Amino acid sequence: MLGAVPYTALLLDLDHTLLDSDASETLAFERALASAGISDPGRYLPAYGQINRALWARVERGEITADQVRTVRFEQLVVTTGIDASPEALADAFTSGLGAYGELYPGAREVLDALDAESSVSLALVTNGLSDVQRARIDRLGLGRYFDVIAISSELGMAKPAPAIFEIALAGLGGPAKRSALMVGDSLSSDIQGGRNAGIATCWYNPQRRPGGGDGLVDHEIATLDTLLALIRP
């Protein structure tokens, strides 16, 4: 890992880094299935999770687009579980719920406030996700004011870990030197690999202290978001 470096261009992930996406997803899923008359919707959540993870892995590999995930995951869920519901209706209700439910992790807003107060630091939000979901979350949680650039994969037609989405974010920040840029996120396969692909330093947000950061991809590893402040105040 690198020592303290004064990064001035920070690229932040949203899901599972700033936002408690698990809580958002669980509530949206259960309410979507309940609205379709499915009893005990929580019992279908593990099957959904497996399908959803596999599809987003395909997005990361460039095999499908984020927008395709929206309905395909429920088409596969209906086939896999045999539930009697319209995949399109489930997708609509679930997408709406994802935007409506879920909060920032404790302390995340305080870190954003602290970063916002640093005149030398510019922020970009770089997220793999559906435009209507992420925009609804950003608006509801008042996140837009913190970021000079918001790069959402479905709006740009590219996804992390492809370097192009990082290049777009950096260009929106005015083209800072790559040595001054840092990608912060929870996913080794999209955030950290993507940062490496783009030639910028990486910071793995790993509150569960999962193994796997010792393969040269990770320049910094943090368990709490407030630790990030030390990287801009060496």
C-alpha cells in the first residue's frame, strides 16, 4: 500500500460505499413482490440475489447493458421460482422502490460534508446502475450538491471496470493529473479493477475486512469512510 498522498480528485462509488444498498434492495424487492400478491416475498430474495449478481457481473464484462438487467432479472426469477407474476410489472415496482428506499451509511454524509469543505478537492460519483434508480436516490438524498460530475453507467453506455467511464469522470473534473486521482469503492471487480484499468490509485472500502486486497490492485484499504480524510490531509 502507498503512504499518505494528497489526492485532490476523488471518484466515489455509490452502492455499498455511500449507500446501504442491501437495505434498499431488500425493502424494494419485498414490496414489489407483495404488490403482485406474492406471499412471503422474502423467501425469494436469495434466488433473486444470485440472479442479480450474475447479471451485473456480465455488465462488468461488457456482455450486456445495465438497462437490460432491469427486466431480465425478473424474467429469470419467474422462470426459476415459478412465481405467478409479470416480470415487467415486478421490474417497474422494484425499480421505483430502489429509488425510494435506502439511506446513506452512518457517517457518510459527514464525510461528504468534510470533503465538500476542502477547497482543493473535487468529487465525482461513478456508479454502475440504472439511470432512473440512481437519479432518484441522488435527488432524494440531496447528493447532487457534493459532486462536480455524476457518471452513471446506463446513461453513458459503459460500465466499470471499463476505463472509459473513469476518463469521462476525470474530464468532467477538468482533466486532473492521474497521480492526483483516487477511486474509492467496495467492489474489487468494478471499482478497484476499474481504477487500475484507468491508471489511477485505488482505495478499497472494506468494512467487513474481507480478504482479497493483496493482489496489487489496492493502493489503500479502509474500514471506515472517515479514514478517507487522511488521504487528502497527509
